[in-house]
Amino acid sequence: MPHPISRFPVPTLEALPDDLRERILAVQEKAGFVPNIFLALAHRPDEFRAFFAYHDALLLRESGLSKGEKEMIIVATSGANRCLYCVVAHGAILRIYEKSPLIADQLATNPMKADITPRQKAMLAFALKVCSDAQNVGESDYAALHAHGFTDEDIWDIGAITALFGLSNRMANLVSLRPNDEFYLLGRVPKAAR
């Protein structure tokens, strides 16, 4: 018997508003499966729309951060928040972007020991501070990032990604969101072997 993907009801595709169904089917066509986050959040269509609107505005915009660096932030802070879904799902995306089967596990457990650049370690140190100690972020934190070439807009992106996934991590844990089995091998095993 398959494990439930959420402790809350998961609507069928046929029962969803057209815009949600179209978005989910587009993701399925691109990925080859539907990530469970889409199905779980479809339980509340207005919140689905709001979450993915902010997600897309933040993660799809041009930035001083690479796609891989954005995923590094997600994986490291999701590890700190003990979010299985986001570590597994975004770990897969990160492995693909960085072409590294090791990086996601390293970042989810101890980012400061990961095989990344000093600049990326500074980025993640800041993200982890925003994640767990945001009230103490100060000028010295900004100065440390500026010394590595980050702009204030980059710093906003680091903080905003951390904050968005703080929400995502908490919701995923709240609903007991189960990662898709497909995520575990992505970026680890060549596509033909899966």
C-alpha cells in the first residue's frame, strides 16, 4: 500500500480549477512526474497560487545568484529546518544544476564542510543566520557578503529565499509531505539507468 503524500486531502486533477490543473500538467510534462508539493498545496487553491507566484517571482528572476546557488540556500536552510521534502526535492534539483551527486547531502548536513567556494560558504552562513537568528542580522553580516562581491540586491535574494523556504519547510512538516520517490535518484544516477 502506498504511503500518503499528505495528511490532508489531496484533490484529484479533475477536481482542480483549470489554472492549477494546467500548471500541474505542465510540470508533469517537463519533469516526467508531479512533485507532491503541487498536489498537497492544491488542497487550498488560493494559497497554491500565492505560494507559487512568490516562488516564481523570486527564483525565476535574473539575479546575481546562479540557479545552483539559489538551490544551495534552499537545501542548506531546509536541512537546518529538518524538512525532508525540501531537502530531497531541492537536493535533486541542486545535484542536476551543479552536476554533482555529492553536494546536496553535504549542504543538508554541514554546509561549512561542503565542496563549495568560500563565497558560497559566506552566502550560506548568512542564509543560516537568517533562518535561525534573523533578529541578530546586522551590518557586519552585510559587510561579510559585500567582501565576497554580493550586492544588496543579492543579499535580499538570499534572505527572501531563506524566508520563503522557512514557510515551505514548516508547511511541508505540518502536512507530513512525502518526497516523490523519483527525486532520490535524480542527479545521482544517469537518466538511462533510472
